[in-house]
Amino acid sequence: MSSRLRKFASAALAGALALATTGCDRHPFGERSHQVVAIAQVPAPVRSTIDQQARGRAVGDIKKQVADGRTRYEVTFGSGADKTTILIGEDGRQLADDDDED
């Protein structure tokens, strides 16, 4: 490999690594964060919706998601074949559930 080609390959690799490491923190649809929270940490309207949707099933993970300044909660109920997940807005409105993915 010629020294000129080696220098070009090194520069290209360094550039690609620089782009990869600086671009990893950005999401194409805005800034996002995810955090697992306890049911005691959710707003009252969200907790009310969780209580209504549980229907006797255990409440699993509750993930607080913030995207573009808007907060929603991903809540998992039950386990095994009875396991479902729904999205709830801060106002307690159900935004989506497992059936919406089809």
C-alpha cells in the first residue's frame, strides 16, 4: 500500500470515527430520554389510567419517555401470554397499545 493511500485511509477512518462518536447523542426526531420510574412517581392522571387498564394484572415496568419536550409513559402489564404494553400521555390519555403496532 502506498504511503499516499495509507494516509488517505487513515484520514477517512479518523473522520468516520469522529462523525460516529459525535452523532450518537443526537436522534433524528429530536432529543429523547428514557427512565424507569415507580408508580408513585407518575402524575395522578397517569396513575388513574394505569389502575383502569390493569384489570387485575400486575403492573410491570413503567418507563418515562421525554421526546421533544413531551412526556409519555410506557407501561407493561401482566406477564407471558397476558403481557401487554400501553403508552399514556401526561394527561392520562392512552396514546397507543400493543394492538396499534400491527
